[in-house]
Amino acid sequence: MDNILPLPIAQLLLLWIAAIVASLIRAFTGFGFALAAVPGFALVLAPGEAVVLSAMLAVCIGVQTFPRYADDAAIGEHRLLYGGAVLGTVVGAQILHTLDADLFKVLIGSLTILAGLVLTRIRPRPRKRGRLAKTAAGIFSGLVNGAFAIPGPPVIIYALAAEASPDRTRSFLVVFFTFSGVVALSVYALSGLVGWESLLLALWVYPGILLGDKIGSSLFVRYATGHHRRIAVGVLLLLGCSIALRGLLG
């Protein structure tokens, strides 16, 4: 049995638990996968391995569920945002070599917390989002994605501030983060961080992702109307705290 399993059963169970929680959060809010997955995976794996596994699983479930969200994601309206994300990810992948990474995490985390607090006071309404806002949101999200495999804060804020519909908000975020995951995973692969061992481990953990997605989708159908925005903002605040703490603790 030990020759078949990539890790001891107890460690695989921890990875499964992290995967289920991460996928559940993603299915309900549209984001937050890495918030739960990366720290959970890091209990068992080295930081680089945890990041790669998170990105691989996020891409797998994103591609599989893409048809479910594509219609509400309004992909054509956000071409500039997607282009900015590619540019930001490429630059972000090099950021640890040019900036104080811990300070950058503290700043990003603090700004995310502040934005989350502001969003608790803003009543969202559909509004036209300009070219500058879309491009900036994409670039800044890409920077965090490439550097730390935690895309999101700028785009999450962008979506929650301008979109009142839980369905459209979730669909937009799920599709965007699937795209971000593909870009990040491509960068990791070109850097030699993706190997057969990581692919095998992803296959073992993937059923947990499917289970979490099913549970999260069921909860969304039942509770999204009254609770989606509050839960989404709460997850955003947790995301900000997580990033800031990583910077403070080094």
C-alpha cells in the first residue's frame, strides 16, 4: 500500500480536509480557494509544493465547472482585466527577487482588510466599469497571483463593489480565478516547479475538491440570497489577515 500512496494516509487525509474546505468556500463565494488550501497543504508539504498543488487543483476544478459559470461571467466585457492579469502575473513571479516580500504581503493584506471594511458600508449596484479600473484590477491581481499564488484582493473588491447579483459575482470570480490559475501554473511549469510527483498527488487529492464543490454549490443554492455578500466580505477579510500575518511572521 505504501508503494501506491504518494504520502502516508494521515498526511493525505489532512490534504483532503484542506481541499474540501477550500473547494466549498470557492463554490459558495467564487473565491478563497488558496486562502484555505495553501496553509492547509503547507502543514504536510513544502511551501513551493503547497502552492503548486493549490494551483493545479484550482485549475482542474475551474476547467471542469467552467460551463456552469461561463454565461454569467461576462468574459467579453472584461478583456482588459484578463490582459492585465497576464502582465501582472509575469511581473509578480519575479517580485520576490526585487522587493521585500514580507513587507509587500503586509501592505497587500492591510489594504485588503481596509477594503473589506469599506465594502461593509457600500451597497453594491450595477455600474459601468471603466477601462482603467479593469486594467488596474487585472494587473494588481496578477502581481499577487504570480508572487504568492493568492490572486484576488483587487478583483474581489472590484466585483463586490460593482455587482449586486450573487450569481454574477460568483460566476465572474470563478472564471477569472480559473484563468489566473492557468497563467500561474504555466509560469510554475516553465520554472520547473511542476513534476510527475505533483501531478500524481493532485490526482489523489482531486476527489476531495469534487466533494467540497458539491457541498458548496448546494449551500449557495440554499443560502446565497440572504447571506452571500456578508460571507464573501468575511472571507475577503480573512484573506487580508492571512496575507498580512504571513508577512509579519516571515
